[in-house]
Amino acid sequence: MKKYDYVIVGGGLFAGTFAYFAKKAGKTCLIVEKRETLGGNLYCEDIEGIHVHKYGAHIFHTSNRKVWDFVNSLVEFNRYTNSPVANYKGEIYNMPFNMNTFSKMWGIATPKEAEEIINRQKAAVKGEPKNLEEQAISLVGEDIYKKLIKGYTEKQWGRDCKDLPAFIIKRLPVRYTYDNNYFNDLYQGIPIGGYNVLINALFEGCDVELGVDYNEEKEKYNALGEKVLYTGMLDAYYGYRFGKLEYRSLKFETEVLDEKNHQGVAVVNYTDRETPYTRIIEHKHFEFGTQEKTVITKEYPTDWEEGMEPYYPVNDDKNQELYQKYRNLADEEHLLLGGRLAEYKYYDMDKVIESAFQLVEKELQ
Ligand SMILES: Cc1cc2nc3c(=O)[nH]c(=O)nc-3n(C[C@H](O)[C@H](O)[C@H](O)COP(=O)(O)OP(=O)(O)OC[C@H]3O[C@@H](n4cnc5c(N)ncnc54)[C@H](O)[C@@H]3O)c2cc1C
């Protein structure tokens, strides 16, 4: 008999969801987390009484009632609705692209007028789009592309849009209504009291070891658990034996400002090429904060190198093939795995929970 039923590698949302149901099923869990905090990318740091989203702005949104009921059973959510704005050289536009955006851009008022302009501009691209620039123009026309997509995308990927493949942008939602709600999902919000309330509820009753890289002490931790659930990077698990998977990363610059309200909204995208950051987040607006000071974070996309946080997988053919090699090994060994790193997938929070529900069903029921 080993000490724990499950040793769970990583303390993120996937791990937490699984651990929650494992405990309910009478199982014991040890969480081994590399960082000094639980919660993975959801973790918030308290600065000036404001919950600062330390690993990037997180807005919970879903159309899955089961997922929504689950998170609400652990923490109440507020009515935050994501309505970011774009700043293009000082001109402010509403996002996502909707009648407010078109009205500001062209001085028009009706959906018919907007549609006519967009369709005329889209027609500039003939045949199959050869790169991201052509793809974007064929979806939304030249003006929106130039002011709201080009610079932002080039900063995100560190490359010119003409040198990026068309498949990166499959669709660009265009709304011919005056609706600034970024998400189409039925439910959205931010946990009241911040994400740490949700995290604490998920991991309550687990033993936790922080600041430990499991891959450096595998034998020790394997000996402690009947089973291991791994939510870290799969190439790291196998000592990078076939090579390294690529990621995009982000650098965050956080400042406390001696003012109450800096930008009037939680998220402002800077869509010109010259401003070096892509977004400024003003965290208090996620929870309608009334503190005397405010905290803002500038977000700079960057190439990923070892030691940095791997935020976005580069899901091109080369990386996907490499991932599949690791995955075949893991499947042969029946390794229990899940989450955005182990599956090398961009996953929103609700999808991570859905995926953990599937593992819960397979493992615990
Ligand atoms: C910038 C950014 C913004 C986002 N915004 C949103 C949003 O607005 N809405 C939304 O729904 N989703 C958003 N997401 C996605 C969201 O972050 C993920 O869905 C979620 O965090 C995934 O949870 P996870 O458990 O799979 O991974 P993680 O949160 O990454 O958890 C994995 C954990 O494992 C730990 N770990 C890794 N390797 C080891 C090891 N060897 N030993 C020990 N521990 C290890 C890591 O430190 C980490 O804590 C965003 C993601 C990013 C990057």
C-alpha cells in the first residue's frame, strides 16, 4: 500500500478538478507543484487589495451548464462581461468587431451600410488566401485589418502578417449588431473574491508540496502514489528525448498607479505595430473595484525559452508531429495525463474542466 491513491503533478485547474472528485470518491491526493503557489495560470496576487491576474487576464466563460453549475457550487461569480476596447494610435474602437466599431470607423449607422463596405473591401482578395494578411482581408476587409488586426497579430507572433500562414486565423467574428460583449457564451463572470477562492475550494483536503519539479524527483514521488496524474509538459516528462516543443510566451510589467481609474475598462488592446505591448490590463475592473489606487499590467508577447512560462503552444505541423511522438510513448505506458501542457493544446478554462470531467468518469466511476 502506497501513501496516496494519486500523486498529481501540477496544481492547475485540470489537477484541481480531478483532485476535487477524487477526494469525494474517498481517494487521497498529493499535489506536487513547481511554483510556490497553487492554481496554475489562474492564480491571483493581492496588491493594494486588488486581485492581480498574475499569469494573464482570465475571464471565465462557458455555454456548458454542467461546468457553470460546478464552478458556482464552489464560488459565486459576479456579472463581469468582457467588453475590451482597441486603441489604434489614440483612436478607440469597440471589440469584438460590431456596429459600434463600424460606426466609429466609417461614420455609418446601419448594418446594411457596414455590410456593403466590408463586402467591397473583402473582394480585394481573389482566390485562396496565401497568407494571414490575405486571409484576414478576405474575412473583414482592409480597414479593420489595417487598424485592428495587423499590428496586434504581428506583435503576437513576432512576424509580418505576410509571412504568417493563413490557417492561424480561421474565422473573425463580425457582428452586425451594437453588441460589445466579447464572448458568445451563455455564462461568464469572475469569481467573487478572486480565482484563489475557487482554487482553494478545489484543493481543500489534499496534501500539497510546492516548489518541487516532479521531473527531477520522479522515483521519489512515484513511490508515494498508487497512480500518477501528470499535467506538466510532455516533452519535459520524457527528458526532451525527441526534441523540444515550441511555445509563445508573455512578459508582464505590472505597476501600481496612484489614481483610481486609469483606463475605464479591464482590457485595452494596442493594435498599432509601434507600441511594444499588445494589451494593458487594469485588474480592478474585473471586480468593479473602488480602491484608491489601481494596478495595471502591460503584456509583451515573446519567444519562449527554457525557464520562461510556456503560454501558447505553436500548433503547426512540425510541433504537432513531435507532440504525437511523445504522446504515443505516453499512451503505450498508459500514463494518466491532462491539461493544456500535457495535451499541448490551447484550452479555455471551461474546456479544461470538461476534459477533467472525462478523466473523472473514466478513473473514478
Ligand atoms: C495569458 C493567458 C490568458 C488566458 N485567459 C483565459 C481566459 O480569459 N479565459 C479562459 O477560459 N481561459 C484562459 N486561459 C487559459 C487557462 O489559463 C487554462 O485553461 C488553464 O489555466 C489550464 O489549466 P491547466 O491545469 O491545464 O494548466 P496550468 O494552469 O498551466 O497548470 C499546470 C500546472 O502544472 C505545473 N507544473 C508543470 N510542470 C510541472 C512539473 N514538472 N512539476 C510540478 N509542477 C509542474 C505548472 O507550474 C502549473 O501550475 C488563458 C491562458 C493564458 C496563457
